[in-house]
Amino acid sequence: MMDHADDLASVQAATERLLHAVGALDDAAVTQSSRLPGWTRGHVLAHLARNADALVNVLEGRPMYASAEARDADIEAGAPRPLDEQLADVRASAERFRAAAAAPADRSRVVELRNGVTDRAERVPFRRWIEVELHHVDLGIGYELEDLPADFTDREIAFLAARFTGHPDVPVTTLSTTDGRTWTTGGGADGGPVTVEGTPAGLLGWLAGRRDGATLTVKGGDLPKLPPL
């Protein structure tokens, strides 16, 4: 179930976990590679800060980013900053997002994100929660998919399963956790049905493009090749 206040509290808790973990680093560690190709940890932190501000834009009826080029330029400009500047920016931008998301508003209204994607305003806090949790993992500083809150993992699996439902490159696919929960996705490509079974973290890692699916068990065909997010 979606609860706007609970989601905002979850975003805050995830942000504090990230800030605490990053605060133990030093300037040199921020310049080292993250798990995202071509990005340092500084790129990831700059992206998190600018994403918070971009979601404020969304909630206040402005374009999420001025342009794709401006988004990329802001991340590049912010990436080489020292640790204390990175932390201050992530913290301040997170507070701006919290204030905008908590302000009285019609949360059932439709808002526009990047590339023409739309959603209800009430789901924006969950989208921010996704950014904070997955990019914390992407930093490669000891926080893993297995460390994610269980309720977040379940909701993100369901979110990604819905995203790939009907996709023309994905056959009918049943996702099954080792403890018996299931979701259905795909359906736009020939073949299947395929069943993909694994731990919640393993399934999420594959769906979110963070793992190659090598730990998953596949029945009824090959592991589907998912499109990039």
C-alpha cells in the first residue's frame, strides 16, 4: 500500500543512511569509480542532489530538467567537489525535496517526469526513495541489495515488473521469490512463459540492471534480456 507520509519518512531514513555512510569517506574516495560505468562516486552524489531538485521542479509544475544536456552538465560540474561540499548539497537538496513533497497539494494530480513519463504526484516520494536506495548501492561502499529494506525491495520489484509489462522485447515472465511470492511481467515478445526464481535481492538486481541474473533459476527458456531503464 502507498502512504505518502510513510514514503516521505522512508526517503528521509534512506537519505540519512546514505549521508552517514558517505560521511565516513574522504575526498580521495569520492573521486574513485562507482559501480556505474563512467561515473565516480562524486557523479553519483551530484546526480542525487540534482535529482532532488529536479523532483521539486516536477512537483511545482516545471520541467524536470531544462534539457538532457543541462542535466548531464550539472552532474559533471558537481562530480569533482570535495566531500564536505557533496554532503552539504545532498543534505540541502533533500530538504528542499521534503518540503516540496510535504506541502499541501492535490496528490492525485498527474505530473510529468523525464522523456514524457507521467505519474501521480503521490508516487513521487517513492520514485525518490528508489533513487536514494539504488544509488547508495551504486556507490560501492558496503551497502548492498541485500541490505535494502524488505518493503522497499518488494515494492521496487512490483514497480519494475509493471514497467516491463507488455514490453515488445520481453516474453511473458513470472518472477518468483524463494519464499513463494510472484509477479508477472513482459508479454510483448514471442516465447515463454518463462519463470525466473531467486532471492528478492537477486530478482531486484536483475530487474534494475545491477546484476546479470547469474544467481537466478530460469525455467521454460532463457533468462530474458531486459531493456535498459
